[in-house]
Amino acid sequence: MGALRWLAIIPAAIVTVVLFVLMMSLISEEFKPEDKLELDSFEINPKVEEIEILERKTTITEVKKIETPPPPPQIERAKADRPSEPIASMEGAVPEFEAPEIDRSQFQITVSDRDAQPLVRIPPIMPPRAEKSGHCNVKFNVSPEGQPFDVVATYCTQSVFERPTIRSVQKWKYNPKIQEGRPVGRVGVISKVSFRLQDERGNIIPE
């Protein structure tokens, strides 16, 4: 343990001696003051040279008096004579005539027979569970007032389309069937209800 202590003390002592010798060499040199720097001189109130201002000399000539021309002569306007004849006349009036008598027994108004025709078709509501497009075939009857009833979905590509198809057809409106001039009911009307499902880009997803 004693040898280790001496090994730690000897380098520190050597460093101390070297620093002491270095300080002594710096102190022993004579101090030499530095040369004074020449300061720039300047004047506090410098003299400013006077600048000669050039003035522009202009001469104004006398303005000649201009005589105002006389006004143009007034032209008399011709006055139109008031019309002596009345403007309205009876020449274009519709002549009076007696309406001809029509014998209603000689005329008969009939309506031609026609089949039931659709007037209003309410589109179906797309069911939220639908994954693609589809359709349903329906069969129903039409009353003399043009209202569908007994609506049955005979075929659907998906079962989710059956209920919205029936509800949609029940809201349709028809021109009733005319037979011998009178509206009658129509039985066995067949139609097709289509469902078009679109993706996020607006493209139709096929059935």
C-alpha cells in the first residue's frame, strides 16, 4: 500500500514543479508597453458648401379675349292636327248570329275500350341488408278506381327485396280498364320491379 501511494504522489509533484518554473519565466521578462495607435481626427462643426439653386424663369403672355358666338336660330316645329274621325270603328266587330240548335238524340259519345295503363309508379326503397342489385316479378289486380290490390311477389332474386316490392306496388296508380264505356277491374297484371345498388364510386353492383 505504501508503494502505491508514492506512485500517485510523484506525478503530481512533477507537474507542480513544471508549472512553478513556467510562472517564474513569465514574471522575469521585462514589460514593454505597446505603441499608441493614431486616432482619426474629425471636425465637430464641418463647413457645408453652399449649393447654387437654379431657378426657372418663365414669362406669361397675355390671354386674348374670345367672343362668345351667338346662339343658333330656333326652328319652329310643325304641330299635328287633331284627328277629326274617331279611332275605333265597328267595321271589325263580330257580327251577331243565332247559335244552331243541336238534337242530342242524334249524337252519342262513347269511350273506346282500353286496358289498364300505369299513371304513377313509386320506386321501391333499397333494403339496408342488400349486398347487390336484384329484381322481383309481381302479380296483382287493379280496381275500377285504378288502385292495385292483392299484390304477390312471384319471384325475387333475394328475399330482402320481397317486402319493399309489395309496398311499392301498393302505392302505384293506374288508369282503369275501360270496357263498353265503363271502368272495370283488371285481373292478373304482371310487372317487374328492379333494385339498383351502387358502390361508393357510384357504379352499379350487378345482380
